[in-house]
Amino acid sequence: MSSPMDVDVEREQDMRYLQTGKGKVVEREQLLPKATPWVEKYRPQSLADVAAHKDIIDTVDRLTNENRLPHLLLYGPPGTGKTSTVLAVARKLYGGNLRNMILELNASDDRGIDVVRQQIQDFASTQSFSFGAKSSVKLVLLDEADAMTKDAQFALRRVIEKYTKSTRFALICNHVNKIIPALQSRCTRFRFAPLDAAHVRERLQYVIKAEGLDVDESGLSAVVRLSNGDMRKALNILQSTHMASQHVSEKAVYLCTGNPMPKDVEQISNWLLNEDFATSYKYISDMKTTKGLALVDIVREVTMFIFMIKMPSTVRVQLINDLADIEYRLSFGCNDKLQLGSLIGSFTHVRCAMEAAAK
């Protein structure tokens, strides 16, 4: 007689296998969709799929078609499509032979002067075989190139010049000022600006339709607003909110990300502009505790809110300067209570200045 433990093991084994319509028995995991992050699942596979920067994409596409691709330097904020663009160009150039024709090095790899002199130079110096109409050049992709040491960048100058006939280099970075001028002059530079809200919204709507999500208009607007032109951030917010709540609304998005809601920011700004010091301090402290808000997020949101308030230019400049100092101090881990007092004190000075200007 089988024990209860044996029965449970047999039931678990039965659950691991399912019978398809054609009578073929397969493992259950093969029928379930893989839990791929949407950032990778919906990464553009071709240049036509890249959400924005049409001028840059058209230029790169034309150079690729004419087999006149130069060395590239793509720079701009994260999540704007730099790496996706280069990988799309590589797929167009090499197709199924991609892995043999491209050397991809990221900031996580060792990219000191030894790597430039050995690994990159060895890859660039070997001859590539092309059986098509066009003679293929190989591609060296250096992602996060601004993390390379100055010595490695200086060593890279000569490698780029020496192997231009057989190899193209694509440098990707966030801060172009960290790339030495000698490398910048050897590349064609393209700046990837933060994405427009319309482009982010269009791509998110495509993902929502593909995944069959329940997202209302206010929730979509909240995701677009919080992404600040970063497509990667927008997809991560959308996926994490969907995992936390089946219905993606504005409230669900703000609760998931921990950002203060617009009505809370408006309420805090109202207290700062109208209540006395002790009352403002108590109300804001209570809201921080109740809703789990971070003071640095409150400062950033209030900064954007005061641009919509009518006040003298000199007063606005001084207030923004004070808020910048508070955010700077918070970034170094200063005491939240002291900085909250500083925030309320800054607005008290503004009220006194505005009252004096009114007289």
C-alpha cells in the first residue's frame, strides 16, 4: 500500500506533464510563457521599431544601406534607445551571423588598457569572411564607454585608426564629456535626448495591447509622467504595477513607485504657503509617516509645483536655490527632520518676501 507521501509525489509528477491536443505529452513548463522582463521582451529588434529619434535612425539606416557606416558615438540619458539602435544595426548587417561579427563589452567587463591591447586588438585584426554581395566589416560595441579608464581610451585611439578598413567601433555613454576629445573626433556623434511623452505613450499602448492589460487613462499618464523620457523606466513601472495590482490606475502607479501623488503634493504646498511653522511641520510629518513618503521626493515634486505658482522672479530664484541645497544635503544622508525644518523655513521667507512685495 502506497503512503500519502508517495501519492503526493505521483500527483506532482502528473502535474508536471500535460497532454496537448495532438496527444503529445510535453512538460508543463514548455507550455507556460517564460517570465521575461518586458524591458528585454519588447526591446526593438529592428531600426523601424525604435520609438523615437527618427532623424538619427534614418541617417544610420541610410549609411548602413550604402555600406558607409562610420565609427559611432551615441550619448544621452539612460533608457533612450542607444544600445537598442546599435544592436538593431548589427542585426541588419549580419543577420544570423551576429555573434561571430560583433564584440560587445559592457561596463561590467574588465576594459582596462590590457583588454584594449589584447582582446579588442585581436578581434579587430582578424580577417572577416563575407559570402554576400557586400564586404562585411566587424563591429566592436563598447557600452558605458564613459566608465573606461583614460589610459584605455588613449590606447583605443590607435586601434581605431589602424583597423578602420575591417572594423567599426560603436561607443555608447551617458556623459560625453568623459570621453577624451581624440576619441570623439574619430566618431560620428549622435545625441539621444529623453523621449517625448507621445513616443513613450505610443510604445506603452503597444505593450498594453500585446499583454492584454487593464490600464485606465490616468494610470497610463502617471507612468508616462514618472518615466521622465526613460523608456526602460516606463516599462519597469508598468510591469511592477501590473504585478501588484490587476487594474493599473494612477493611485496604483504612485503606490507602487512610492512617489507622492499630485493631490498630496498640492496639499503639502498649500500647507507650506499658508500655515505657520509648527502646524506645517506637524501636518507634513504626519503625512510622511502615514503614506511612507521620502522627503527627497517631496522636495523634487514641490520644486516642480512652485513653477506653476505666480510669484516675483527674485523670490522664485531664491526658493529654487534653497530647495536645491536641501536636496543636495539629503543626498548626503543629512537628518530628515532638520531638512524638513529647512524646507518650511525657506517657504516662510518666501511668504515674508511676497507680503513685502504686495505692500
